[in-house]
Amino acid sequence: MGKWTESVQAGFHAIGLASTVHYHNAIDPLSRISNRVHAFFKRRGLPGIFVTWKQMSSHRLQALVRRHKPKILMCLQSTIEAKDAEELRKISPEIKIIYWWGPPVDQEDQIPRLLELASFVDILALTHKGDCEHLRAQGATDAIHLPFAACPYAHRVQLTPRIQKKWGRDVVLVAPHDAYLENLVCKTSEAIQQPVDVWGSGWTSSRWVKFNGQVHPPKTQYIYAASTIVLNLYRAAGTKHNGLNAACYEIAAAGGFQITEEQPVLAGQPLNRHLATYNGVKELGKKTRYYLEEAGARESMRTKLQKHVLEQETYGHRMFALLKSMGYS
């Protein structure tokens, strides 16, 4: 629990729908053997009956659809191709295929792939509004903006003295190393005159950075809940995508207080009223120092944001709104 797939599944269950999961990237022993034998034959120019794990995954997905006849197939960045969609529609003519892309569209080669997906799926959903608008301008008329959300079962934390003692820090960042992020962390550390604690790959400790190692769910949620301030930072080109990352909702659901970057997508959202934002590295330092000292303001925003997210910004709410927009009663 805590991963995107399980959280989305919990969202379907929250609105009373049955679901099953097909992990397209789970390479089981049989798939590994078949994949290696296939590669062995291919290198020698020999024909063979063995298939790649990707082909085997497609076969298993078809078998699952044949067995359950689902009305919705939600693909979370899966390897589905046009031929797969065609076969699935033959098996279950009523099926609607939704492809949900989560991260920012950073690489140029991702755009042709997403435009290709838009040509054969029923809905192409993107978590970043800027990316959605960009693809719609290029012809992906069925592209929609579908933000991340919180999962009450995976992201909410019952804070205990043990979790507080082990995972609580003054100011933390949970993210892989990046030169731009390191600069933000160092400048913030200077402003508050103490090192920022970081978790994630690629970091090393320095005067202004205290590296704590890598961490994975549910421990990330413990850090969010137990720490005084969580820095939810975006990379250098983050704001051009105009969308909130998954951590924005997960930190809030855990009961953590976060400072994140100001973005146009926040304008007019109820979420924005309870979210501390910054615009530029200097303001980030000032805001961090201010909220470290102002426990009352921090606590008020933290509790209101958690309440709002768990009541109105869950995956159940997202799935309900999505299916309603598709005409399902």
C-alpha cells in the first residue's frame, strides 16, 4: 500500500466498484525464462515459440479481460499498444480504456508516445494541467487533466511516540538528488541556520545537508507525519508543467505541514487556502524560517489541509468524477 496502483484500486473500491489488478511490469519466473530463451534464439537468427515478457503480459491481460469482461481498463503508464487495445475491444466490446500518465512530460520522445496513445485509447489523462493543454493543442482532443489524490487507507498515519522519535525532523526533503534541488536545500539551510534532512538516492552529507539514506512507503508517510516542515520541491522546469505532484496530497493526508512552489494550477482551488507556497529561493528560506517559529499558524494550516484532502481530494473522488464525466451513472 502507498503505491499508485493500490491507491487507485482503493479509489474504485471506495465508490463501490469491484476491480482486479494486472501488473504489466511484474516479471515472474516463467516470463524471465521465456524472455531469455527468446533473446537466445533471436541472437542466432532462429525461429522459436518463446515470447518476450511484454508479449506474455499482453496475453495475460487478454485472459483477464476475457474472464472478467470489465467495463473500464485503467492503464497506469502501462505498455499497452494499439494492437492490444484492438484485441481487448474484440473480447469485450463495451470496454473503455483510460491511460493515466503521472509524471511531468519532460522528454521530447514522450510526446509522440502520448499522441499515439491518444489515438487508440478512449481517454488520455495527465496529472499536470500544462502537459494536458500542450497535448490537446497537438491534436489529443480526448486528453484530460486528472490530478493525483490522497488514499485514506495508505497515506493517513496514526502518529505514535515511536514514529515521532525515529522519523521526526525539523525540516525535511524526500526526493532523489538533483543539482537544482541541492541548491534550494543549501540556500534554505543557510536561511534557517541548520542543515535540512534529506532522504533519497544520490545525496551525500555536507555542511547544509544531512543525508539520511533512501526510504520507501510507508516510511515516507512516517517522515511526513512526524516532521515539523516538509519541503515539497519541484525540479528546475517543474512549474512549466503546471501540476501538483503526488507528494502534495500524500504529505497532507499523513498530517504533515508542507511548503511547496506556487503554481497557476492552484489558483481558485480550496486546497490553496491551506497550503504554504513560495515563489523563488529567497521566499522559500523566509517561509521556512517563519513557519519553524510560528507553531500556531503551522498547526492551523496543517489540520485544515489534512481535513480538506481526506474529505474532498481522494482517489475515490477522482474516480467518481472521471466516470461521471464519461457518462456512467
